[in-house]
Amino acid sequence: MTTGLSLPWKRALGAAALFSIPLLLFGFFLLLQSEFRDAKTMREAAEQSADTRVELLRLMSLHQNVETGQRGYNMTGKAAFLEPYRDARSQIPASFAALDRLAMTDPDLRAELGELRALSRERLEFSERAVALTRQGSGAEAVALVSSGRGKAIMDAIRAEVDRLDALEAADLAVAVENREMSRIRVQRTINLVLAALALLLALIAAFTGHTIRARQQALARETALNARQQAIFDGAVDGMLVLDEDGYVREMNPSITRLFGLQPADLIGRHNTVLMADPPSLADSQAWLRMVGAAGSRGAGERREFQGKRADGSRLETDVAISRVGGDGAREYIAVIRDITERKRVEDMKTEFVSTVSHELRTPLTSIGGSLGLLAAGAVGPLNEKAARLVNIAHGNCERLIRLINDILDIEKIESGKMQFDLRRMMLGPLVDRTAAANRGFADKHGVTVETQLPPWPIAVMGDPDRLEQLLTNLVSNAIKHSPEGGVVEIGIGNAGQRARIEVRDRGAGVPEAFRGRIFGKFAMADQSDSRARGGTGLGLAIAREITERHGGTVGFEDRTGGGTVFFVELPMAECEERIASAADDGLPRLLHLDDDSDCLSVVESAFAGRANVVSVSSMHDARAELAQRPFAGVLVDVVVPPDNGLDLVPCLRQSFPGLPIVVFSALDDVEKTDDVDAVLTKSRSSIETLVETTMALVARGRREAA
């Protein structure tokens, strides 16, 4: 019946059937309750009808007793006939009272009783007059009154009215009985339908339960097969594999661990993984690092490290370990995959030594060749004919190209091996950009490209090696020039990205091909192999730029430019931030936290507070919380719009953790309302920077007075 449905639909139908049962039972309960109420109402109506009919008959009987007693007394004059007469008269009001009580729930009966009561009064008055005449000795008049037939007519009317009311009660009772029978039939049909629906639902549930059991059995079989396959992979992997608990102790190992380290499971299970290291860190440091490891993702393992391992015999081996967290927020485990890279390291060392030797051996003769060709081209041996000059220029150009290739190879090998020295010092980025632009304008002219610079009005400094950063920027600029169309413009700009300086090189070239993006910063990487001939270059420039950036603690990347082209960027830690953080607690100035996503605004506000407060600028909620957790602040400036967050979400946390901390909202939004949690709300462009400074410093001063 449901074989064509997908598993989610089957589960949904099964759940619907299961939940329908209590609903049907509840409906069945309500139906029975309604039936009970109807039966009770019917019983009460029948009892009331019966009581009404009995009371009507009693009332009729009492009137007949009144008539009999009155006639007997009129005919004989004997007082004995007055006893039933008086007794009947005294009971008639009680009978009417009983009928009134019964008529309280029957408006029709209550309306009909008025006519009967009027006839009863008339009959009682007639009897009283006849009795009074006899008692006064006017027997003839009494007999004449009785013989007039008026009393009999009234009694006939009373009897007719009683019969009519009795007939009405009988008809009402018949209708109630008929309705009750119809209701019983409906209830019986409904009960049959409910029972049929319950049977159908139980059948569906039975079918779905059977299907679920079969599905679970199949899932269990698949899980068993998957576990067996995973165990086979675990045991058959060439690389060593360890399963660690959350503290780093070994719980499982595969046979390759024995092959790599010479240790049996009995030697390693239950011991800490650092026993495999030749120079193990402390247990606390190892566990702290392990807690930082994340799960594996699209980029590979959670963490990768190289370390020297120690075999059971004490010998060492070079290893590469990829470790990832598995499990959720409960008990965590880690999977460590260990690979022997001793041979790879040996080959890399041989390659490095070979490249260095060959490069150095080539550099000297190429320098001589290049110098000689340069002299020839310059006319040192006299003027050359046109053909000879062209050949000398070709040879000289290719010689310089070989020299650049060798220099790039040596540079990148030095950087990767850690042999290149970096002279880090505080340096301004503006002069660096100007020097690089000036040095590359000749190269740009040859390609028909213009180089422009865009510098902010305030200085930006970093801790860096001027020569290496110029080499980095030169590689980015020359790359942009080579890939720009003739007549294009290459822009070099600098700015802020939170507490990091950002250098951008923007071009209007064809952009980076999708297939090339993942390896653009690799060695000898070319988007098109023909580039080496059409545009020139070694394919090492961007790789060197990445290595230099990383040695400065920065990041390098690229993004598509709006309107076409590419933006290459480098982000480096700013020297001002480091100096400010180091000295903020010592120079006596209050420390302020400024949260804003606009780098220009951060820089302008920081400059405006110079000499009055030390401003720590952050551009994200994450950075703001990190700064607040590290050290105290005398005040906080908050912008509302801090994508993807709302800066105001920081205010409740500040109020809870720092009750008296001055908080100023400085935003471009006009509709920000001041609340009790905020000390001041200022709108950008409406309130000047001077107003911001004075307002904030006044709040800081007040806070210090209150704290004192």
C-alpha cells in the first residue's frame, strides 16, 4: 500500500496514524459522554412527564372529590359530605404548586397551566356558593344552582383541559423517545466507524512497525558491514593510526604503529601519545594543544604537525601527524594518522642542497655573461651593426631572466629552510608604497600600464623588514602589471582592517581562473603555461610573497574586483597597536575600547583621542569580547552595525560584567534610542569627533570619581 512512498513519508504516515489513535479514543469518549447526557436528559424528561401526568390526574381527582362532596351536601344536607370536600379543596393548591415546579423547565406547560388554574378557581367558587346556600338553609336555591348545569360544564372543561395537557405530555414524551432512538442509531453508527478507523490505524501501525523493524535490521546490517570495513581500513592502512581519548591517552592502534615504532599494543595502549616523541612536551602542554584541535573538514585534518618520533630501540624518525577530533560535545576522541617522512625529508634536503649548489654555481658565470653583454650593448667595444645589437640585446634579456629565476629560487629556498634573516623594525607603509610604485613605473610603461597610489591621510606603521616587504609588494605589483590590459591602471592602496594594516594591489585584468585559484600561491604556478613566454616571469613571485607575509605574522590572499579584475591583499599587524597595548597600562592614560566595522572611522577616532586616551580599535564582536577578557577598560565606544552582528548586543554583557563602565553608542543610524544601559548616544556626521571625545572623557572622569 505504501511501497511507492519514500522513507520520510512512511515515517510521517506512521506517526500520524499513531497520534490519531488517542484523538479517536478521545472523540469516542466525548461521544459516550454525550450519549450519557442524552440518556440522562431523556430519563429526566420521561420522569418529569410521568410526574406531570400523575399530578394532572391527581388534580382532576381532587376536583371530582370537591364536586362529589359539594353535591352530596347539597342533596342531603349532611355535614359528613363536607369532610372530603374540605380535604380536596385544601390539597388543590399543593397540586398546582407541584405542577408549577414541574413547569419550571417546560415553558409550554407553564403557559397552559394558566387556563387550568382559572377553571379550577371558577369551579371552587361555584362549589363554595352551592355549599354556602345549603348551610344558610336555602336548600332549594342550592339545588337549583346545581341543577343549572354550570358546575358540570366547568368540570367538563377542567377534564378536557387535563386531558389535553396529558395528551401534550404524552406527545412530548413520544418525540423525546423517537429522538433518543435516532440518537442511539447515530451513536451506534459512529461507534462502528470509530472502531473501523481504529482497526485500520492499528493495521497501518502494525505495517509501519514491521517496516521500521526491517529498516532497522537493514541499517544494523549496514552499520556492521561499515564497522567491519572501517576496521579493515584501520588495520590495513600503511600509515600508523591511533585512537586517543580526550586527554591524549592511546585507546587503539593499528598494526602500522608496530611497524613504524616497534611497539606492541601491550606497550602502548593506555599510555600517553607523547611516549612516541623523541622530544616530548609536558603533559599539560600536550593536553592543552589537543583541546584546540578541531574536526576534519574540507581542508583536511583538524591539525597537522611534524615531529621527531622515537622507536622502541631509541632511534629517531621524521614523522608527519594529522590529528582530528571526532565525537560531539560529550566524550571526545581523536584520530591521529602518523606517516614516516624520513625519506621525504632526506630527498628534500638533497633537493635543497642541489638547488643551492647549482644556483650558486650558475650565479657567478651568469653575472659575468650578463655584465659582458651589457657592456657590448652599451658600445664598450664600439658600435654594433643592427643585427649584432639585436642578438646581444636578446642574449642580455634572457641572461637577466635566468638571474631573476636563480635569485627567486634561492630566496624561496632560504625562506622555507629558515635561513633567510628578517630585520624587523618599525616602518611606515606610505614610503614603502611610494618606493615600490616608483621602482615599477618603468616596467609598467613597457606594458602600457599606469601605476597609481592611494594613501590615507594618517600614517600606518608595521613591524617589518623594509627590504623583504618591498620585495613582496614588488612581486604583487609586477604580477598585476603583467596581467593588466594595455592602457589599464594598477592601484596600490593601504588602510586598516581592525588592528591590522591592509595593503591592496588592484588591477583590471581577466581575473584568476577558477581552476587555478587553489594553487595560485604555489611554486612555479602559472595560470597558463604560455604565460612564461607571453608575459615573462618565473612562477615564484606569489609563492615568495606568501612566504614573506607569513614570516611577518600576516596573511595574503586575493578576491574578485567589482567591475572586473583582481584585488591582491596583504594584512600585517600594526606596530601602533602593539606599542599601545604594551604601554596603555603604564602611561597613565585611560584605555578605551572602540568597536566599529569601518577602518577609516577607527583610525580617525583613535587619532582624535591621542594624548587623552589609549584607544584599542576592533572591527568585530569576537575581537571586542577577546579584548574585554584580556584587560580592563575605562570606557567603550560601540557602533550598531558590525556585520554580521549588532553592536548593541554587547551592551547587556558589559552591564552585567562591568556595572559602572561608561558606554557610548557612536553610530550612523538616526533611530538609536538611549536606554538606561547606555550613557550616551551620538550620531555620526551630526555629532563631531570633538563632541565624541569630550562626552566620552567626561563620562570616564565621572566613572573614576564614582569608583573613588
